[in-house]
Amino acid sequence: MASVDNAFVLTVSEFLAPLGQIRPRRMFGGFGLYCDGVFFAIISDDVLYLKGDEQIKAAYDANGMTPFVVSSGRAQTLSYFEVPGEWLDDPDQLMAFGLIALGAARRAQAIKDAKKHNRKRRPLG
């Protein structure tokens, strides 16, 4: 694990460790969490946000998970959703949704990789 001195980040990383190799990285004034190299969570002000997409939006909505908002300049929402604080006391619930978020992150990465691959194959001119 990367050298991180934030107790909340370390605790969350340990809780999610059964998903794979969790690596926190400083970013956006907070932390990004990567699982086996895939960016799947954000921690900002000791709040955990999990990656989401259209496939899992209904599950997140049903649990009252609100989107992460970047407030610098014009407010912008990202496809990461706030984890209810009580889930940190329920490792099974946190792991279940951590796995869902990891699936969303892998789907997003696959789309990004496919677009990059297609750009390389396009003929110039």
C-alpha cells in the first residue's frame, strides 16, 4: 500500500482489501482508491464515494447515495456516489457495494481502452 498517513483512508483500504490490491493515491485534495490498478473510489473529507454507472444507478438511488460534486469553479458531478456512513460498521454491505463499484469501474475502463484502441487504428488523412 502507498505511504498514506490518513487513518480513514487506511481503514477503508483495509476493509476493501478482499477485493484485490488496494492502493490509495492523493488527488483532488483527497484520495483515489485503485483496486488492481482500476480507479473505483474517491475519499474526500473522510467520506467514501464509490464508482457508479447506469447499470447500478437504481441500487445506489435506493440506498440514498448522492453523487460526488466537485465544487471548484462551476459545480460538476462525477459518477461516484456517497457511501452511507453506517456501512463502515457493516463490512458485508461495504464489500457488496465495493464489488459493484469495481464492476462499474472495470466497465468504464474497458470503454476508455476501446476508444483509445480505435483512435490508434484510424487511418490518417
